[in-house]
Amino acid sequence: MNENQDMQKRILIFFVVVSVLLISFSFFSQYFLPKEPKKEQKTQNIEQKQIINPVGNIDLILNNERATSDNLKDIVKINTNYGYIEFSKIGGRVVSNYWDKYKIDLVSDLSKQNRIFLGEIISNNPLITKLLNFSKYEFKQDGNKLIFSLNTDSIKLEKIYTINEDGTISFSLKSSGLENQSLLLLSGISIQSNYSFGHSGAIIKTDKELIKIDKDFSGEKIITDKILWAGEENKYFLQMFAIKNGSNQAVIKSISKDNTVVLQAIPSNIEGFGYVGPKLYSLLGKITEEYLSKWNVDLDLRASIDFGFFGIVGKPLFLLLHFFYSYIPNWGVAIIILTILIRLLFFPLNHKSLKAMKKMADLAPEIEKLKKKYAKDPQKLQEEIMRLYAEAGANPMSGCLPILVQIPVFIALYNVLMVTVELKNAPFMLWIQDLSEKDPYYILPILMGLSMVAQQWITPSSDKNQKMIMYIMAGVFTFMFMNFPSGLVLYWLVNNLLGILQSFIINKTMKK
């Protein structure tokens, strides 16, 4: 094989390998890279499973006294338009927030086992902390307004929650006797997450930046700034509290392996709201606009949706996907339409690439003749091959460069399909009932692999070895995509089918 052909093959293989690594690294690492060995944790056996282990200076009373303070039987359950919320009269805390559509309670088992909940007020005095969170509150309800009251000789406290239709919970705290206490509002506790993709952990929005701290953080971290809101997240869901006029400090504290809590410094009387729910782009935008009007501050809740490194491309792709869905309410159909649009956008580049490959394939017999003729004169062989390319108008590089241009778009769309909660539990058709999960019968990945084989079979190539490498890559892709979300596999399958159609058209037109 001459040097020019060898260079072509190396370039093509390089682009393919780069694409595979960039698109599938997170899943590849999950299944093939060695995991960190689990370290033994010394914990108190409060109930079972994950038990918290106190770290740092803030005393959350993480002991048996907390665990036995609430049997979770004195509960106020409020049905909502998305599921239900439960409050405990012990501490006036949020002990459950269930979303029917996603079949998930966003108050984790860890919280319930250890009785540590959203809405707790933590004091620098442990006795005050116990009083505020382990005492039974008086309760009354006025429509969608829930009022929890605590009255002692020295402290009076009233927590008022208002359940709103958009999933937010308006929150106010009125007190006396706590003016000289340093107080923190528990704004987030690690959300249960089995996702290998996307961020899981603390999230803090200041007036300058968005700060994310991974769930495996250990110790205690204090952020002093103007805090607009703070809480916890995973790739699909968000827990957060925002205080009117902001907070001046947020604290992130690890409570066990891969679990943290987030607290915000507050005065003794506050107004604000909390949101515990999915990162729906349209809903987060609506909430942001509402509080921009009420508070004259841009909370930018949509910033919690991570569109990845190529977010500048990914966000417009998501908006297009959302636009198509608004007219045809099926996310699978929206993905197919978006794939067709992207294919049309890159039609000129793909067309140029396929034409170049066709020309190279047509020149293969002539190149073989030249190799035999100039077998003993490599320099002359190179000159003759370049002359042949020039006469035929063929450029070996023109088949590869269009692939490089498209890589950022493919990666951006991959990120969009991986992090958008809109696809979670969203059915497509027949056996595909959740586009965010893998195909339960592996039909789509197999069809995708077959489409890759068909695409290579119909695509012109000047090198049989190169074609064989691409057949092997089809097998590798099929194996990897078996555990990918079916929405992503659907995109790749449709993209391949459109590629086959385009190759067929190129072959037909160039034969004329």
C-alpha cells in the first residue's frame, strides 16, 4: 500500500476513533474502567442501608436522637397536579415530594432513614436546632396555604408553605426569639441517582456564576457571596430554595459517601420559595420569568440544565426539538424530524464527501496498475498517483474533512438526548415506552448496527481493508449502543438510513 493511501486510512480511522471516544466515554468508563474500591464506613445503625456520618463544624445532630425524633406518622399529605407532597408536623419539614409521571420521590431514602429533611432550620446552638426540628408543631390549613406553628416560652416560630400549581412552594418564616442566633436553611439533600451521565451533587447560583460540587465531595465547604439560590441536583431533577434578597453564605457538607447537604444562611424572618422537581426547560423558564417580575432578579434556573461542552450548539438543537414536539407531541417523532433537518443541513458536506469517496473508488484499478508498473520506484509512483488525482479532480482529504466538521453537532445532540428530562418516561411507539432508557429488547441497536453495515456496503471505498475496519466498527457501535438511551439510538438509526439513501443517490447519479 502506498503512503498516500495509508495516510487516508489513518486519517479516517483517527476521525472515527475520536468520534467514538467523545460520544461514548461516559458509558465506556462505566462498564470497562475499574471502579474505585469501596471504602469501609463506620456508621451508626439508625435504620438500615445508608447511614450518615457527621463531618465538619456545623452540628446537624446526626445521631440516634434525630432518627427517633419522628416516626413519620403525623403527616400532612397534599395532592398536587403532578403527584403529592407530604409534610411532617414534627419540625414542619418536607418529607416527601412525589411526581407521578416520573414515578419518583425526590426526597430520598437516605433522608427518610435518617430523618433529615428539606426546610429544616439549623442553629449554631444544638439545643435550638433540636427544638426547631424535633418538636411537634401546631398545624392549620387555609386553602393551598399550610401553616406550622411552634410556641415556647422563649421562641415563637411560624413556617408558612403555599403550594403553587407550577410545582414551586412559596415559603415564609416568621419568628421571635431567634434574632441572636446564626441560622441556616436546609435547601438540598443528595437526590437518589443511578445515572452515570451528567452532574450529581450540590448546585449554587450566585449573582456571578453557577457553582457545582460533585456528590463525592468530602468535608465542609463555605461559599460567601450573594447566593441567589442553592440546592442539589442530578441530570434530570433539581431541589432548590431561593431567598428573597438572597443569602450571603451557602454551606456544602458531606454526610456520607456520595451524599451531601446544602444550607443557606438566613435571618430569623424570611420570604422565598422552593422547587423540587424535574428540570423541564419551559417550566424553569416560566419560574425564572415570574420571579424576575416579582423580585427584579434573574434566577436563571435553566442554567441547571447542562447541555455539555458544545452547549452553544446543543441548546439550539434542543429548542428545535421542543418546537417540533409542540406541533407533533411525540418525542420520538420530534427526534426523527430533527435528524432529517440536521442531515439536510449537512447535505452539501456529505454529498462532497461521498462524491470524493466514489472518485477514489473509481480510481482504485488505475492505482493498482501504477503500483505494479512503478513497484521499484516509489518516488515516481507518488508523482503518477498525484497526477492521476489531479486529472480526475479527486482529493483524498475531501472525504474526511466533512466528518470532522460534523463531530461537534453529533456530540451536542448526544448531550441533549442524554440530559433532557422531557424524554424520561416519554413513549415513542410499540415496545419503546421510555426514550431515556435502553431498548428492552435491543431491537433498535441491532437495526442500527445492520444499517451501519448496509451503509458501508453501499458507500464507495478504494480500500477493502478500510471497508473491513468499518464493518468491525459497526459491531463495536452495536455493542456500545445496547445500553444507550433508545432516543439516541433512534437518532443514529435514522441518520444511517438517510446516509444510505444519500449514498444510493450519489452512486446512481455518478454512473450516468
